Amino acid sequence: MQKLKCPKCQRILGGNATRKKNGNVYYYYQCHDCKISIKESDIEKEFDNFINEIQEYDAIVNQTLLPMIKTKLDNPKDKLVKELNEQKIKFERIRKAYINGSFTIEEYDSEREIVEDAINNLESKIKDCDICEELKFTPEDILIKRDIDYINKIVYPEEYEEHTYMWKDYTRSEKSDLIMRYVDNVELEYYGNKKVRIGEVNFRESICKPCNELYDAGYLDKTDYALLGNVVTKLRFSEYLPIEKVSEIIFTLRQYYNVGYFEATYYYDDKVMFFNDYENRNIVRVFPIEDYQKMDKIDKLQLGVIYIGNDEKCLLDNKEDVFTTIPEKTNCRVYELDEETKKRKEEILKEIEKMKEDLNKKFNDVSQEQR
């Protein structure tokens, strides 16, 4: 309600419902000016194309991690404790005023109820701060949690669905609440023989801004279409993160799954991303490993790719843990080599290549003698 725009005049559509003899209720959206009526079920089918991603983001980020991260970053506990003490002092003043006859019983009960509500609210917020400190969530955990969930969906699709409260499981009221929270309005459009479909979904700034900030900082992924061979699929992309952060995330994921890593190249002119052997790999996420925003000219860009093999299973004894927990961050680091070490490394590689050539030559000589 109050979200859909008429495909003809762009006014907000009104709502209506009819109850059939079998007791089923059917909902419609109508434009009284244009005399248009659209079934809600048709609109919801269109939403199914992307609503699960919104629901997944909401469950992982907005309902679980972001509030805790925000609580941790803002660190309001000291301020909350101070406010709590002030409210307790206020409560004591009200009690003494009532004893001294300054308040009637009605006035006392009214003031007491206000202060008690404030105290309960502050105590609840302080408790949330304590829980947050114990859980120690960070922005990286958003990316890791979404990676783990994506792998779970690939490796254990049935169990993933059992453990995840999906869009199809939502009540009508919960669906409405989710759309109200995220969507500003939805533009409808005609296609084919006067059929209606979703044109543009305009999201609220309150959700777009934190999403974009997390993405720009490298801590949120976005999904986009890609062509692998001759198959159109969807890949998860995230922004640049320093190699130290990338290595931490990979080693953290390896506590739960034997994820692999390789590098690919994206060619800007051809708009082609090139890497080999994607048939036997499920790509978890693709991301730049070069800070291209600081590069003067870009003709190609190196990408990192996290993947999991087709037959991989979780590494934990208790499989349930991959659905209910997040692996602890590891202390592994990847350090960049200094110039002297790089030079020595190149020399060693050349020596190895020379040894290979010598061995091949000897092998060929022996083969000729035997022949």
C-alpha cells in the first residue's frame, strides 16, 4: 500500500480485496482515474526476482550485525549508565515528594510510571552493549557471514532453506513491513498485451546510504549478471580490500569450508573477465585486488576470486554450526616482499627453470640412446 505507481498516470495506486465463497481473500491494486486493476499476486511474482536478496540482507545485516556494529562503534555505554543514574535519582526525588505530601497518589503513579519506563529502557540498552562487547562483531563479519551463507546455499541447499526464514515464509504483515522499511515506491510499466510488470524499484535513502557506504568500504557484496562460457549466471562482487584483509577473510572461511583462491584479469576495453576452469568451481565472490581508484589509467584490472569445489563439504564435526555461527577471525597475514627479496625470488625461479631445461635435455638424450 502507498508504494505502487500507476503504469499510465504515475499516481499511487489504492488497494482493494474480495472474499470468495471458499473463504480465500484476493487483493488488488487500483487506479480509480485510469480504471486499472492489478492483482497483487502478479506484482508479487515480479518481486520474487529480487526480494529474497533484500530479505537476506535484512536478516544478516540490518537485523543482526549492523545494530551491534553501530552499538559497538558508537560505544554509548558510559553515557547510558550516566543517564540511568540520573533517572534513579529522579525516581528517589519523586518518592520523597510523595512522602512529604507534595504529590497526590495519581500524580505520583503517573510520574513513577514515566521514570520506570525510562529506567527499563536504559537497562535494556546497556544489556545490548554488554552482549555486543561479548560478540565482537565487525564490518568484516558481514562479508564473512554472507560468504558462509552463500556457500551453505550451494553445498546444503535443503538444510539452508530449513535454517533460513525466506520471503515465502513471511506472513503478509511481515512482507508489508519489509517493503515499508526498504522501498520508497515502485514504478509499474506495460509490456506485451497490456500486461503489467515492475519497471523501477526506488529504495529509501535510509537503506541505500548505509548499503553504499559498506560496499564502498569493501564490506558488502552486490550481485550482477555475468556470462560464463555460454551460460548467463549471477556473480557476487565486492569492492577493493587491502590484501591483508583479503587473506584474513580467506583463512577465516577455511575454518568452515575448504575454499580456494585464484586471480583473474578484467579487460576494460573488451569488458571481459578472463579466468580458467570455472566449470569445476562454484564462484563465491569476485573482488579487485588493486586499488583502481588510485590508478591514473586502467586498461586491465587484477581480480581475486574466492571459490569452492563442486564436491566440497563443511570441515566441522557438527554441520549445524555452519548455519548458526560465524568463524572466529584468524591472525594470518600476507606481507609484501621487499625489493631485495623479490629479486632473490626471481633469481630462484630462473634457477628452477634452468634446472628443468637441463633435466629435459638429459631425458631427451637418454631417450635417443635407448632408441
